[in-house]
Amino acid sequence: MDRSTWIEHRRGDGELVGWFRPSGDGYVVVDLLGRDVSGELSWLEAEETLDALGIGYLADPYLLDREGEEPLRVRIVEVSTQRIVLKLDDFGAIGGPRYSYELPWPMPSELRPLVRGT
């Protein structure tokens, strides 16, 4: 994915929260998982959208769909523009086996936010 025209957006402490991707006369907001999270916005609207989004969604549970198997409940442990690293959601247990999964960036369709009740 060519990100050469994307503009980084960082919060006040310097933490990267996403990008603005030029589109038409405006910008599309892209989150840290590489997902478009807005339509075309003005610069100010794009900043406000990313600031409101923050990075809290990275701490949410996700489902990892696997061919021929039940989806796994996972947590994101690392995100970069090279990869997304997940771990089995062990609900904070210590001492059990550790399972991790590596996916390409941007977030592929087999990883999806957990919808409560699933």
C-alpha cells in the first residue's frame, strides 16, 4: 500500500493516532489498523475525527476468523505498518500457554471487532 501521500497525525504527547489520506479536495481519516474511518473531510474535521477516535479501540477484543474453525477471541498486542500481532484473549490468566498470531497490515477481513453478544 502506497502511503507516500499520507499525513501522520499525532496527539499532544507525540503518539501516532492515524493518518490523513488526501482525497479529492479533502482528506480521509485512516486509523492505526489501516482502515478508512471517514469519508472525505476538511483538514479540521479530519483532525477532530482522529482526536476523538484516539487509540482505545486497540485495547478492545476482536474475533479472528479461521477457515473451518470457530472464531477466536483475540487481543491486539502490536500494530505497525508491517504487521498486526494478536494474542489469544486469555482474560488475564497467568501460567497458561501463550498463543500469538501475526497478520498483515492493513487489517485483513478475517480480523473483526467483537460485537457484544457474539
